[in-house]
Amino acid sequence: MAKQQVSLVPSPELLEQFQRLDPTLPALVLQARDRELQREFVYAAIALGVAALALILVLGGFVYLVMQGHST
């Protein structure tokens, strides 16, 4: 079974078929894909920020407990 390559942009042949259906359709397909990629990037950036905040809170809690004399 051959691996199918997944592309971020539809193939030129597919875009030509879309153009035959409606001249504005290829541009709309590319705009939709662009918005989807931007949305995924924003979600990834937010997730990275939340993870960094969680790490800072855990380390801060550890430092606080050590400074208060709790055993680790």
C-alpha cells in the first residue's frame, strides 16, 4: 500500500476542476485553507502559553513550599 502525500494546498489539477465549476471557487478554497492554518496556529500558541504558565506555577509552588520549610 503506497503512502498518499498530504499537501496543504490542493493540487493544480483539482484547482482547475474547481475553476471549471465556478471561477471564484479556487480562491475561496485557498482562503478557507489559509484561515484554517491561522486558526490552528493560534490554538497551538495558546496551548504553548498555557503550558508555560502551568510550568511557572508549579515551579513557583515548589519554591514557595521550600521557602516555608516544607520537606520535599
